[in-house]
Amino acid sequence: MSDIVTVIAPVNIAVIKYWGKRDEKLILPLNDSVSATLDTSVMCAKTSVCARPDILENEIWLNGVHSSFCNQRLQNCLTEIKAIARNQKSVTDEFLSWNVRICSVNNFPTAAGLASSAAGYACLVAALAKLYKIQSDISKIARMGSGSACRSVYGGFVRWHAGVNPDGSDSIASQVADSSHWKEMRVLILVVADTKKHISSSKGMTCSVETSELLKYRVEHSVPKRVKDICEAIKDRNFSNFAEITMKDSNQFHAICLDTYPPCVYMTDVSHKIVEIVHKYNEINGDVKVAYTFDAGPNACLYLLEKDISDVLSLIRHMFPTSSNEFVKGLDAPETNKTDVLKDFP
Ligand code: ADP
Ligand code: DP6
Ligand code: CO
């Protein structure tokens, strides 16, 4: 009977979006993407796993609800980790024969465009890797659960290299800069709606690959230069360049969602209002002080520097007087997501 292994993992919010796969099974993207990993103080996934001989079949509980283990991505992650454990002989064959129970909770809205799949699969894979005592690049395994999850394995600013190899061996995430590099960077999350999106990210991007002309243009002509420029902006701590590229990329991503047939509409009137407010605010200040970015959902992620937080929060509360759902985040230190709690099995 095993200990329960508990791990927490952070979300990451892309500034250059991943949208479109070249391989659905291995989860290989069409383009590089760049994100910042947020600290786990307010938003994180927390996953506990254990293996026992008396668990009759593999089980997963997500946010307190028993979910089906038929999910192919879950199975792929578990199979991969067990194969590595078998290879490394890190646990006994008997241990490997036992079923697992996985319990995970997100302390923020799930499937609402706030990167729950990123935190969720990074957390799950980190917990399983610990349970089976494997030494391996867990980012690649997290990618098999959800593409964006490979970036949550590292702190600070992270780039996921699309790679070219058909087996995905070079489709890996790496750190562009750690969180101490740009200590003043903050992310303000505005929860416009905490409900589950109508079209999952996976489904939406598959449909975009099949139907959007604009997606092809983006992959070939927009992303390579944007990735290069935003990595430079991060290295130089050039906020206005960072912010402009971030907003343009979010807008292009949602343009592709609308160019998809039938269209994927993720942003709402409130999302668009936030876009308008940010541009007005930057214009009044004569400088780009805030950047918005929206994942596949209506919720806004604002990137800004610490010195501007109170001003921007006042503005948001003034424009949306009834709002209460906002989180202010710093960037995650590389070691934070490795925080884990090992407990004896009761
Ligand atoms: P999001 O924008 O929140 O990432 P997605 O559509 O990409 O939304 O993915 C949501 C799915 O990710 C959920 O339906 C679930 O299958 C999976 N997921 C979310 N959180 C977890 C978690 N903590 N553990 C395991 N899987 C999770
Ligand atoms: C808009 O990683 O959730 O958040 O790989 O199919 O699980 P799957 O998709 P997912 O897609 C994320 C899309 C995005 C942009 C991003 O995080 O880069
Ligand atoms: Co997701």
C-alpha cells in the first residue's frame, strides 16, 4: 500500500497562444508558444494520488466529482509514467500492478479559460512521477495530457518549442527567464464568468485547424517573429513591447476563433469592454501600462507592473462596481510548483 502523494501546480497564461495541433495523439502543436507561470498563492491545482491493491479500477475525482477514467489523455499519462517506472525499476512489479486513485481540486474555475488543464495535468503528472519515483522530463508527459500543461512545469517565463520531429522528442518547454528576472511583473485575473466553456480548447482548435484560413497565415507569418520579439522584450524587461505583442496575439487568436466554421465565440461583451478600457487607459497615460490577454474563455488576464496595480484595480472597480472576482498574481518561482506534501496513508 502506498503513501498518498500530494502536489500543487500553477496555471500559466500564454502571451503567444498555442492554438492548433499537427498531431492530435501526441499533442504536438503547430506553433511555438510563450507564457508566464503564475504563483500558486491564489490559483492552483492540488492533486493527491495513491496506488493500492484494493482499488478495483483506476479512479479519478475532479473537484469532488467521480469522473470517468476512460479519458484517453489520462490513460496516456499514466501508461507513460508506468512504462518509465518499469524501465527504471523505480518501484516493484507488484506496486505497478495496483490501480491508482487520483483526487484533484482546482481552487479556481475549471474549464473556463483560466488554464485549468495546464495546472491540472502538470499537477497530475508531477504527482504520479513522485508516486512511481521516476526520474524523467515530466514536461513532455504533461504535454500528453494537455499541451499547455508542459509550460506549467517551469516557473517564470516559458517557451514551448513546437519542434519538428514526428515523435515529439523536440516538442519541449524551456524557461526563457525565471521569476526573479522581472520581479515587478503582475497578472490581474478578472473572472468574467466562472462557467464551463461551451467548446473545449481541444475541440475548438481542431475545428480551427480544419476550417480557418487565418490560422495558416498566423502559424507561418505572425508567430515566428512575435515569439522572437517577445522573448527579447522579456530579456530586456521592455514592458511596452511585451504588452503590445501580448495584446496583438490575443486579438489574432480570437480572430481565428471567429474565422473558424462554425465560429468559436469565447469573448463576451464584458471581455470586449475590458479591451476597450485597457486601450483607453494606455492612451490617457501616453504609455502602454497594461496588456490584456484572453484564453479560450471570457475571462481577462491583465499583465501589468506592480507600481500600477492599485491604479488599475481602482479603475476596474469603478467600471465594474459589483465585481469581486479578481486575483492579483506574481510570477511563479521555478521551485514553487515542486512543493509537495507527503503523507502517510491512513
Ligand atoms: P481550461 O481553459 O480551463 O484549460 P480546457 O478546455 O483546456 O479548459 O480543459 C478543461 C479540462 O481539463 C477539464 O474538463 C478536465 O478534463 C481537465 N482538467 C482540468 N482541471 C484538471 C485537474 N485538476 N486534474 C485533471 N484534469 C483537469
Ligand atoms: C487558448 O492546452 O487547453 O489556452 O492541448 O487540447 O489540452 P489541449 O489544449 P489546451 O489549449 C490551450 C489554448 C490556449 C492558449 C495557450 O494556453 O497557449
Ligand atoms: Co486548457
